[in-house]
Amino acid sequence: MLLLPFFKVNQGYFYQYFATLAGAFSVLSSGINLGWTSPFLPELLSPNSTIPTTTDEGSWCAVAPLLGAPPGAIIAAVLVDRLGRKTTTLLMAPWVSLCFIGIAFSYNIWQIFGLRFFIGSVEGALYTVLPMYVGEISDPKIRDFLSSTIIIAGITGTLFINIIGSFFDIYTSSLICSVIPLIHMLMFSFVPESPYYFIKKGNLVEAKKSLQILRGKFDVDQELDSIVKAVVRQERTKNQAGLLDIFTIKSNRKACIIFVIVCMTNKFSGKNPCMFYTEMIFREAGSKIDATLSVILYCSVELVAVAITTFFIVHKFGKRKLLITSALGCSIAVLVLAIFFFLKDFGIDTDVVFWLPITALVSYNIMFSVGLSFGMVTVLCELFPTNIKAKALCIADTYSVLMGAIVSKIFQISVDVAGSMSYPFLFFSSCTLVGFVLIVKYMPETKGKSLEEIQQLLIGQAQYSSELTVGHNSFI
């Protein structure tokens, strides 16, 4: 019995896996940057810090990558259809490497803020381009797996920085991290450009070559013809396609609403604060388990959970069921954490349940990994048509990171004002429960569908088999 898609003896998948893996190294750097404050913010906030930092300055440093993402996303939206998906992605690597070197030699918090902000701009560009690239090169049978690999890389980066951050200082860790973008640049140089990009440029010869490499076979005429028809249909109104089309055209509006639902559920489940302040949360909980060890365990469990979901689950059950399960599970796990902090606030002895914070956070991580972790990326890969995809991904990425920054500041301000972590976690639990209800009502199933079939589903014109209409009756 074949459990993993990549265990199949199918050479046609090789370059799709390699291209995604090469792109994933850029996301590894993104995960490092996002998780950087977990091991190093407590060090910066300590009285003995060589870089004196207040809690407010620390929170701005934490959200710097999120604030930097929008301008990067805007630039990428312009470049991706001019230079191509591959070239745009390759341009990012040297800048990230230089920024990590800059962090190693920083001597005040605002220098670190600026460099993390710049890396965030690159991340904004990355999350505009890479989901588009992966979605366009992927066979429908393994698209869910490949798009989920992007998330695995980000989590691996967060785990990596927490591990090396527990052994090395900011200087050494940053120099180590500066090597990873160079590995990405080397590997990604060998991958083919997206056939969709070549078709948009009218270069059918190169599009066919690219598709032959990606599929590992010479006979790709039928698929090429299908892609050409899809691009022609979507590009027919290219000159008229503007930002308003994302909201005024029914199919685009449906895709936009679905993304907002998944994005808001993801962000307001509390993922960014948990990532930025992981070690501080464990220290505040007063657990008998070492805070650094708890963080590494927390990140390791998330990585394993996402890997298991990606390899064994997502291609069998589809995203809709997993997102529903994930949202409900996250709401319950965060509620348990809120209750623990309420008990601690009221002076109730929590020694007997010292294991509860790490259990709740690990449970949250597992449930988040089941669906919400990759939900936004897969929605972006699949739901938006070619003619407005760059604009849509730019707006989506900007919206996503701004929501992440807002949630993180809400967490920091509420903890500073209320002096407790119970209130923000109760708020996160309530928001995730609302997201659960909306996902149940509006999220369609796209398992096994080509990008063209998904567009037809959104438009409401396709009359496929009953499998194609799973979840359609409850659709928008």
C-alpha cells in the first residue's frame, strides 16, 4: 500500500519535488526570522543585556517582519509577471543573507528592527511569488502535498533558530543563518520556470519544455493545451483586470472571502504571539519544565504534526475537513491555556497541573498543524485565476501580515495593561470558534481538482461528477 505520494515510482514528480524543496529553503529563512525573538527577546529584555530593550521596543522588533512584508509583496506583484516566478524568487536570497550578517554586528535594537523589517519585505515578496509558482508547477494529485511543504519549511526554520539560539549568541546564530539563503539560491538556479509564465508571455516552446521537465515526459500536449485554454480565458480581460475585480467579480469575491475567513482564523487563533513569545509564555506559566526545553519540544511537535498531516493525511481527507477539525481543536486548546492563567491569577495552586501549559500549547500546535498551518497557502495556490493572481496574492499577503502584527500587539498591550496572559488567550479562543463556524459554512473542498476545475467551481459553471461538487452545496 502506497502511503506517501513521493514513494510512488513516478519520475514525473521528481522535478516538482526538487523545485518545491529548493523554494522551501527560502521559507526556512523566513521561519528563522519569524521565530528569532523567541530565544533572543528574553536575552534583550534582561537587565544584563548588551542591547538594552524595553518591552514595547521588543514587541516592535517581534512584529518587524510582519510590518515589512507589505512593500515586498507589492514589489513582487509587479516583478512576478515581468521577470518571472523563478527570477523574482532568486533575487531575494542575497539580501536575506546580508541582513543576517548585519544582525550579527548590530549594537542597538532599532538596527535589529530595521534588518528584520527588510527581511520581512523579502518574505512578503516570497509569499506572493512562491505559492503561485508551486501551484502552477504542481500536478493536482500532489499539489496539496507540495504547497504544505512550504509550511513545513517555515516551521523547520523556527525550530532551527530556537535550537541554535539555546546554544549560541546572536552574533554566531546570525552568521550561521546567513548561509541558508545561499543554499536556496544555488538549488533554485536549477529549477524550470513556470509554464504558466511562458504561456502568459506567448512563448509556447519554452512552456512545453518546462512542462516536459516538470512532468518527466515528452507527451504533454494535452495538459499544455488545457493550460493554454485556462490562461487565455483568464487573460482575456487582462488589460481590464484591476484591483476592484478581486471584489466585484463573483468568483474572485468568493475566493477572497474564503481567504479572509481562513486568514482571520489562523491569525486570531494566536499563532504569531505564540511564535514570538514562546519562551516568555512558558516562563510566565511558571512550569517546572525548563522554558528553553519546552520551546524546543513545542516546535518539534509542530514540525512532526505538520509532516504527518502532509505525508499521510491531507491528500486523503482534503483541506475542508482538516480546517474544520483544526479550528475547533485550536479553540479548545487555547481555552484550556486561558483557564490555567485565570487559576494562576486568582492565586490557586497550579503546581499539581504544572504540565498543563506545555500540554495545552503542544495540543494547540498539533491541531493548528492539522489544517490552519497550511490553509492560507493552499487557498492562495488554488483559488485565484492567473489574470489577477499576482494582485490577489499581494493583497492577501499584506492583509495576512498586518493581521499578524495587530494580533501580536494586542497580545503585548493586553499583557502589559492587565498583567495577565489569561485575557488574550480567552480572546483568541473565542475568535477561533467563530472561524470554525465560518469555515464549516463557506469552505469548499478542492481535493484532486485542477486549477481550471477550481475556477469553474468558483464561477459555478462546471458540471462535473458528484466528487467535484463536494462541499459545493454549502458554498457561498
